[in-house]
Amino acid sequence: MSRASASAVSVRRRARGFTLIEVIIAFALLALALTLLLGTLSSAARQVGDSDGASHASLYAQSLFDSFGVGEPLRPGRSDGELDDGRYRWTLQVQPYVDPQAGDPALRNPSAPRLLQLDLQMRWGDAPRQQAHWRTLRLVPAEIDSAGTLP
């Protein structure tokens, strides 16, 4: 066989295409890359959804805090409710604030304003990460009984 015919055979062999094993390896690599990509995208979508729920909960909490004590005076106790057609559920616990640094509560002026502690728990969904808790203090005037006098 001449040198020219040997090189022509060699060129034809190279030009035939990919072998079956090369195609299988290429598909396996492509499948692995797509699996990693889709896993990353689904994780990012879940994080965006969690962030959206948390930001809505924060806005609702701010709105609730702004409305507490506006229509009727704040009183110690517990209340709860729902927002956004039941998607967000809240629980409010109101109690007198006890300052650990303050002296004897009996020496407190009864006509002085007092502090109430508001604990707001907001839940949306069933996962433990789908809840938030806020605590704040609210200054309220001294209580007036039904006769219009201070206690």
C-alpha cells in the first residue's frame, strides 16, 4: 500500500464520526450538568418564595403594630387573627412590662403612663422557617376605671 492510500484510509477513519461510547459519555455529562443546574434553580426558587413570605409577614406585622391600640385601648391579654384569606395567622400577647431594674412596683405613681409588652407571632405555611416573632413596648396612659377616676 502506498503512502497516499494509507493516508486516505486514515482520513476516512477519522471522518466517520463519534463512537457509541463517546456519545454515551457526552449524554452522561450533559445529564449531570442539567441535574446540577436544575437543583440550583429549584433551591433558588424556594429561597425566593421564603423571602417573599417573610417580607409580606413583616409588612403585615408593621401594619398590625400600627393598628393596635388605635380603635380601643390596649389591654393585657391574648388575641389572634388571620390575614390574606387565612394565609397568614397571627397571635398577639399583651402583658405589662416588668422592668428588672425598677424598684418596688408599689412605689410607682398610679397616674403615670405605663409600658405594655407586645409579643406578635406570625405564621404562614407549615414549615418551622415560615414563622416570625416580634416584640416591642408600647407606652399607654394610666388606666381609668368606669367611674372616670384613676386607680
